[in-house]
Amino acid sequence: MPSRADTTVHRGRILDLALETHALPDGREAVFEMVRHPGGAGVLPVLEDGSVLLIRQFRPAAGGAILEIPAGSLEQGEEPEDCARRELREEAGMVAEQLQSLGWFYSSVGFCDERIHLYIARKLSRVERSLDPDEFIEPVVLSPEQTGELLARGEVRDAKTLIALQYWLLERDHERGA
Amino acid sequence: MPSRADTTVHRGRILDLALETHALPDGREAVFEMVRHPGGAGVLPVLEDGSVLLIRQFRPAAGGAILEIPAGSLEQGEEPEDCARRELREEAGMVAEQLQSLGWFYSSVGFCDERIHLYIARKLSRVERSLDPDEFIEPVVLSPEQTGELLARGEVRDAKTLIALQYWLLERDHERGA
């Protein structure tokens, strides 16, 4: 955990950056560059016919648009499941009767404490989308076969999206008795 | 791509932080907090008997030790495959005759350009490990069944490790005709 002598380099809109001193397992201390992030939630919507809904979203870090599941950062005091439902409504224009938790993961544990909570949403109904003014999002519906092909061609580039899609495909395999 | 008026907030040992102005798809501009990272490579070693080798590693961002595949950041000018082979030798004490590329992904594309290249290593031989002085790493060998249980219990918390293990399990399913 952070200790004395920590220096906050940047306090930002979606992240903070600090130089933190931590005790190593052998008792020595070392300074780590640490991105502190509130965490987030992502949700894979599975439609009635077994296809999934992804979004193609403009991302400066990727130099263009990439395929992702609906997702976003936790707002102050927000529970991960509420965040997933909010992003599902805002980005995909859907509400879900059923939300299955897939657990959470660290996106880049070497330098960042961001935890992303993942869900699969089923029994969906359409509502109006409500995008932020700087979000540019296009929905993309994919069959399991198309999803498998995209994965095989290495065209899914986003960590949370890969983890959710592979989880879903593994679950399908197991239901079919692999 | 970064444009005029970008401000570097921090130039660090493993990452830089900048406030960057990017054109949005509608032509307007917006400022983004952007962590710039050299990228990295991770490698899942699959042993002769079909088990995998993970490492338990101390990570300040996780507040303790977590399970990961051997991995690290690209050194200046280093190719991802060379990075994977280097980390395999340093962290797992192994060299591989066969390295299968699984592609690459963005760890957290909302605010960071880090790309992690993934590999599966097979036909392994043991060599001496050579850890950095602030790396505390313990090897853990897991059967496919143990790996499946860890995933099902949500005890794998690291993105690159989840993606590599899920990929490996899906490939196994497909080889067995799922």
C-alpha cells in the first residue's frame, strides 16, 4: 500500500499518476510509477439469437476506431454492476433482465491499479442511447461464428473485450460438452 | 495521432503521461490524458506433459503477489518475440524451440497506448533464471484442470494471463473437436 514519501505527479480527470515507495518482500524499498484509476465495468450483450453486440469506438490511444464491449469508468461511489448497466444503456441502448458476473481483472498490473469488472447481459430490451458528446460509437452485431473468425484473425485488440468474448466462447464449448 | 499543444506531464522510467489534443470524428478537438508506454510481451510456457508454468509475482498495484505469465516491457528497439524469449529465460528459466504468436492487444485503450504481444512457448529446456533485483517471482506449475478451476473461481486477475490461458483452453477445446 502507498506509504510516506509518495509524490503525486498528476491529478487528472480519469486518472492520477504518483511516484510511490513500496516495501519489497525482502524488506528493502523501491519507488514505483503508479497510475491510480477508479476502475471500470464492461458488459457483453448476448442477444436472443445468440449473437453479441459490440461497439466500434474512436480511441486516440489506438489512432482510430476499435471494437469493444460497452464499458466505462466507475463514477464516484458507483457499484460495478450499476456501472455496467449504465454503460449498457448509454452505449448500446439496452437494458438487461439478466446480468452474469464474470469477475474482475487488472488491466495492466505492472504500473496501474485499474480493475475492470466484466458481465454478460442477457434478456435484453431496447431503450434510447445517450452518448457523451465526445463519444463516437457505432454498434456491431456478430454471430458466434463471426466472433470466432475475428478472434482467429487477431482483429479484437481490446483486453476487456478479448476476455469477455473468450469467456463466452469457452462457456459455449462447455455447454456443448467439450 | 498527437498534435500541437500536447503537454508532457511526466517522463518516467517505464511510462510517460501527456495531455494530448486529438481531433474527434466530427472535427472538433478534445484533450485526453494519455499514458504512453513502450509496450510489452508475455509468454505462456506449455510443458511436455500439457501443464503450464505461471509465476507468482509481487505487484504494488495489486497490494501483494498475483499469478501471471512471464512478461515484461519492450526494451529500446527490441522485437516483441525477442522480449518474450528474454522474459521466458529471465523469469521462468526456460528457452523454447517453438514460439506461437497469439497476436497483440491494448491493455487499457481508454487512456493508454500499451500493446502487449502474446505467445505460447513449447518444446522447452531449462536454463538458469536471472531476475532483476526488485523482482520477486515464484514459479507455479498448473495442469489444464487446475487452470480451468482457477479461472472458474476468478483467481486469475491479470489481463494478459487471462487472455493467454483462455486462448490456450479454447485451442484445446477445438483440437478435441468441440
